[in-house]
Amino acid sequence: MLKLEGIASFVTVVEAGSISEAARRLNLSKSVVSDRLVELERGLGATLLRRTTRKLLLTDEGNAFLDRATRIMREVEEASTDVAERRGRLAGPLRISAPVTFGRMHLGPALYPFLAKHPELELTLDLDDRRVDAAADGYDAVVRHGPLEDSRLVAWQLAPSRRLLVASPAYLDHRGTPASPEQLRHHRGIFYLNRGAADWRLQGKDGTEIVRAPIALRVNNGDMMRDAAEAGLGIALLPTFIAGPSIRRGTLAVVDIGLQAIPESIYIAHPDGRRAPARLRAFAECVRAAIGSPPYWDANGASAPKTRPGEQ
């Protein structure tokens, strides 16, 4: 008789691309995952995976079994979720990817009381600024800032996001404060690496204007962009959820050239075709409530949530 744990291990190995990564996701040893695969293949009387020195390859039988095995695991997860919902509790694993700076500054304070209130939740929060593939990398959802670039995801907005051009007062005293796009082009820029070209895309009454400037730094982390701007390296376009505290302290000043950054969103997205479990919906509502409307970092200069996380 086939065991569910063997089917789960097989599906996870295929999704992860290796036994070692599957073992990490399942919080098991490699030997346990390997033993489960062997037992599953023995029960089916077929080889599902061919192991080479570099990778695992699905056999024809493995490929045929994978589709049904994936559906089985999805049905089991949904059934488990239904039972938990009927009992009025949140339980089970939840794997979320989020940006480093937003996660450290805002997700953590929102989630600690939430997790304390729901001790049967098993949250894995992977803070990484790279763009991950939610389904292929085994995430239930991703929290992201900016445009939604993957049509395979279903997104819920957590909050709108404003971005401002900022620089240190010392930098502006030394180089002068630009008051127009033309003047901005002569300043050194601190740019976010994953956004492609070294430019700022800004909006005015005449539409979008692209302003290019010499590069002082390109980096894929908001904390470092803020720190570089505070150190006087140049001008950065930063979301207020990062720059707000520095603006209030006076270590960064807003640069107004008569144009605004294109509006963006902070959102949580899950793979299309999957039912969002109650624990994921509760996670999103917890974060949304903690951020508030308007976001607490934009509301009257506040620096802490108006609605404390976990009070819903």
C-alpha cells in the first residue's frame, strides 16, 4: 500500500530539483527522503526517477505519476485546511518569500503577535531580494514591492507604496539641490540593481519622463541604498517604508523636481490554480491590518502601526 509521506516526498523532490533541497523543505534528512522514494517505487513496481551524478530525471512512469501525485497532495492539503477551518484554528506549514528590508522593518513586527496567537502555524519566512518563482521554488506565496511581473500569480494588495527622491543634507549642500529633471541628470545616482537601466522613471502632467544620471552605486538591497544616500554618495529613489524614518530624523532630505515616481504597490501573490488556504488569507489580513490605510509610515509622520498586529 502506498504511503502518503512517500508521495509527498516524490512531489517535493521533483519541485525542488534535488533530494537535498527537498529534505530541507520537508525538514527531514536526505536519507529519510531517499528511503521514502525507494519505498514508493517498490510499492508501484516502477522506477520514477533516474539519479545521475548531477541531477534527477523523471522516467516516463514518473512523469505519468507526477500529475496525479500532485493533485493528490493538493487535495490532501485542501482537505486538511477545511478541517482546520471547521475547528476555527489556523495550523500547518506556510512558506513565504519576502524582500529583506521590508521583511525586517515591517513584516516581523506584524507577524510576531500573529504567530503567538496561532501556535500551530509553521511559518517559514525566506527574506531574499531576488525574484523567486513561487511555484517552482516551493513557496505558498511571495510578498513583493513593485509591478506584478508573473501572470501565473494571483496578487492581493497589502498597501500602496510611495517613492521619493532623497539625498543627505551634506550631499545637497555640497552639490546643490536639483529643482528640475535637467539638473537631476548632473547628480550621482544610487540605483536598485534589479530594475534594469540606471535611470529614474518619473511622472508629470506631460507623461512619463526617464531621467538618467551617472552611477554612484547599483545594489539590490534597499537598506544599502538608504545607507549610501545617508553617507552622501548621491541621490536615491526610495519607498517611504524605507526612507521615512531617515527623513523624520533629518539624515535624508526629499528632493523635489516637480515630478513624481510612478505609483507602485506592496502585494502578496500566490500561484494561480491553487486555492489560497485559510492560513495564507489570515497572514495577508494580519499584515494589511498592521500596515493600516494609509500605511502607518505615511500617516501623520507615524513610525509604528496604528493597529497592532494580532488584534484581529
